[in-house]
Amino acid sequence: MPIYEYRCHGCHRRVSILVRSPSESSITCPSCGSLELNRLFSAFSIRKSDQAVYEGILSDSHLVRGLESDDPRALAEWNKRMSRGEKVGPEYEEVLDNLEAGQWPDVHKLQADYFKEAGEVSEKSAEEPAEEG
């Protein structure tokens, strides 16, 4: 049973979906439930050393110029190359999707969300009674 990558037209996320049979026709986006998905070609991975990855980036003059000129698409490409196909969380995926679309993420919103979640965690831990030992 293969896992395929799709781009959702509803939420614009890249999602991985386990396809149980080739005749399966009702594939839905796990994020928003949309039925409008386009299958993507998945990259295969060849293990490279960190040095080989860095040299590959530095030898790509188009990418280097994009990074020097603060192009969000170049930063997305740099992130892809550095992550080397490793899976990332949905929040990180959302940031990468925005960068690929040429949009800088709303840093203030990301920070507020992060600190809100961190505050909720610390509030929960403060409410839990301490173990007596």
C-alpha cells in the first residue's frame, strides 16, 4: 500500500495519504476534507553529507542570489535542501507553503501562537498537584 503526496486545492497544503488500492477514488484531504486533490511527484532521497549539501547550495548561483535578496521562495528551497526530505510538523509545513508562494510568514502571529501554547502548557503544569515524596 503506497503513500502518495497530494496538493489540496481547499487548504493548499501538501499532504501524504495512504492509498489502499489503485481503484480508491474518494481520497479526501486530512486537513480540510476537500475532495479536490492533485497528486504530486514525490522526491526520492539520496543520502549526502552535510558538506555536499552545503556545496550544492553554494554552487547554485540562482539560489544564492535569491537568499541574498531576501526572496521567500529561495528560503523555502534552502529549507527543503537542508531538511533532506525529513518530515516536518504541520506548522512548519504551513510556513514553507507560504514561502513557496512568495509570502513571508506573519512572524508576530507565529510568536503569539507559540507563547500562547507555551502559556497553556505552563498553566496546566501549575494546576497539577506536586507529588509528595
